[in-house]
Amino acid sequence: MEEIRLNKFIAMCGVCSRREADKLIDEGKITVGGQRATQGMKVTENDEVIFDGKRLKLSSDKVVIAYNKPVGVVCTEKDEHAERTIIEDLKFDRRVTYAGRLDKESEGLMILTDDGDLIQAMMRSRNGHEKEYLVEVDKKITDRFLQDMEKGVYLSDLDQTTKPCKAGKISDTCFRIILTQGLNRQIRRMCAAFGYEVIKLKRVRICNIELGGLKYSEYRILDGKELLDLYKIVGIK
């Protein structure tokens, strides 16, 4: 293996995205050959790269899973203040990380993998991958509300306007929305801009992967055409 940048190596080991790997390096949580790692350094698979007390190793046999996150589970690998983290709830026998978060109060589909390239591709906001949600709010939905949501919403606390999206009414207080970006607590902020409070938020699809009949805390390993199509959608051959 040729030398590659340390953040890419960490991502290829399935720990996190390259951006998050940079944070781990800055925080002194990565060592190489017993020494604290620095930004920009390069490594090979023969180097002893340590994170969380364990040596990171590349795996040629990648795994991608779909998981149904329940409300209350926190999207973090380790947090002493979290009652239940996603890794604890998943109970998977290999180190995997998630491509896109759901906040503690939300539920539904998440994709986890040890393929750093897939994580990186899915996290690129410019690629505009679709994510579909079912949203229940605290009062009656109007046509004007859905139209305004579709056009894009200015979020004053972020000083940013959301991208146009698709939204459709399901019942008086429930609607479906398809986003192509992932701002922090985006749907909750969009609804709040029009005086609505989100009561329940459930993600049911990411790209071509659907939640389907997965029960809370259950997962399934993706394979076959479904997995190949996912790689094609995010631009990985």
C-alpha cells in the first residue's frame, strides 16, 4: 500500500468521515507509532495507527447496513452523558460509523458502514442525495405551508435558506418531505419558521434504501442490486 493521508486512512478503516478524522487528529486522539498524530502526515497499513486504544486496520471486505434508530438513541460512538448510544444499541460485531445523523428525538433509517469512501460520498452535500421523512406536527397543515416549505425556508438562526424540496400532505397533521441537504435539525427549524412544532420525525428513505419493515433497533446488511445501486447513486463505481 502506498502512503496516504492519515485522515483518509482513518476514514477507510470505517471510523468516521475525513472531516471528523481531522477533528480526532486535532484533539490528540490519534497516535502513529506511539506519537501524537499531526495534520497532513501520511501513513501506510504497516504503520501502527491507534484510536480509542485499538490499532486501526484496513479491511477489504466492507459491510453496509440499514438500521432503524429509535427515539432516545444518540448518534455518537462514545458519550458518558448519553443514556444509549447508537453503537450500544446496534450491537454490531465490527466497527462501523454512520453516514448522516438523526437527532435524539428523531427515529428511522440510518446507513452505517466501515467503507470510508462511501461515507465520504454520502456526506458531500453538493451531491444532493435524497432523504425522505414522515413528519407529524402540532396543528393542521395548510397547502400554503407545504408550498412555502417546498420553495425553501430562510432559517434566521443559521442565516441560511434551505434548498427547494418536495412535500406532500398525508393527513391533517402529517406530511412527507424529501430533502437533498442535511442542515442541523433542518426539518424542525423549517417547521418552526411557520409556527409549527414537530411532534414526530421519522426518516424512511436514503437514496434508494428504504426503511421497510425494520423494527426499532433492528438492522439488515445491504447486498446485491440494492447495494450496487446505492454506490452508483453516490458516484462510486
